[in-house]
Amino acid sequence: MSEIRIRPGTSGDREFVEHLGKRTLVDSVAAWRHSSPPMLDIAFERLLTFVYDQPHHFLIAELDGKRAGFVLTIHSLPDEVTLAPQAFIAYMSVEPDMRRAGVAAELLKHTERAARDLAMPYIALMVTEENEAARNLYESAGFITERRLLCKIL
Ligand SMILES: CC(C)(COP(=O)(O)OP(=O)(O)OC[C@H]1O[C@@H](n2cnc3c(N)ncnc32)[C@H](O)[C@@H]1OP(=O)(O)O)[C@@H](O)C(=O)NCCC(=O)NCCS
């Protein structure tokens, strides 16, 4: 049976995160929204710069000793309506050939534990409607839909 190990991410893991994130960000783009690979790369670099500048939690998952995925969580982004503190998952990704092995579920478990240790009352994130894998993952972990981000094509 495959062994999943979760450990803190280090600066030596940043290149892995950047490569994997850039390869998978397209899964968060709705089919009807125009996007281009160069813009997605820039968007992911912007996201990483933003996250690394904030108090954040960075975890790496290894599957049988090989890096399989990561999660980046920000701890300084309160709920915009109530200003209640929350852990906000900025991005999580798992290598395509290592999926459905429980890696993301394990990353999520550790992320939740770290947020509880910091006495965060909530954990939140945004997910694209069409991203069925991510929606199922979070729903099966007990997340509920709180708000909807609406968009209209002009
Ligand atoms: C979403 C993602 C992180 C899931 O990673 P994973 O390691 O394959 O997920 P797990 O194996 O831990 O799956 C846990 C549960 O999530 C759900 N799930 C995961 N992938 C799924 C898929 N492709 N289809 C339907 N449900 C899925 C299932 O309920 C699964 O439990 P099960 O395998 O017992 O049925 C991965 O598909 C990914 O990296 N996608 C691209 C990046 C992304 O969309 N990130 C989310 C934005 S924050």
C-alpha cells in the first residue's frame, strides 16, 4: 500500500509548487472563460508572491517518498463580511499521476489541524463550479457553500 507523508514545505520546495501549480491552474478556469497559458502562469506567480508575503502555512505531501502535492493556506485573510478570522486555502494541487490515492484528503486533514491549533474558527476557500474533483473533495470533508461568485459574459 502507498505511504503518504505530510511535512512542512521549505524554500527548496518552491520550484515544485510553481511547476505543479502552473500545470494545474487551468482546472480552475470555467469552460466559457477565455484564458491563455501565459496569463495563467502570471496569475499563479502573482498568487505565490501574495501568499509568501502573508502569514501562511505551507505543506508538502509525499507519496512513497516522492513529492506528490502541496497546499498553501493564508492565516491573515479574515472573512470579508464578518471579519471573523479564518484559515483560507489559497491553492492545493496534486500531481496528475498521483491522484485518487488520498493525498489531497490527507493534506486537508493536516491543514485543518493546523488551523484548529491556531484557534481559527473557520476554514474557507474558493472553488470553480466546474471543478468537480475539488468540489467533491471539499464536500466530502464537510465544507458547505457559503456564497456564490456570479459572473455574466458581456
Ligand atoms: C482536487 C485535487 C487536489 C484532488 O486531489 P487527490 O489527491 O486526487 O484527491 P484525493 O485522492 O484525496 O480524493 C479525496 C476525495 O475527493 C473526491 N475526488 C477527488 N478527485 C476526484 C475526481 N477526479 N472526481 C470526483 N471526485 C474526486 C473524492 O470524493 C475522493 O474520495 P474517494 O477517492 O474516496 O472517492 C486534484 O484533483 C488536483 O490537484 N486538481 C487540480 C488542482 C485543483 O483543482 N485544486 C483545487 C483548487 S484549491
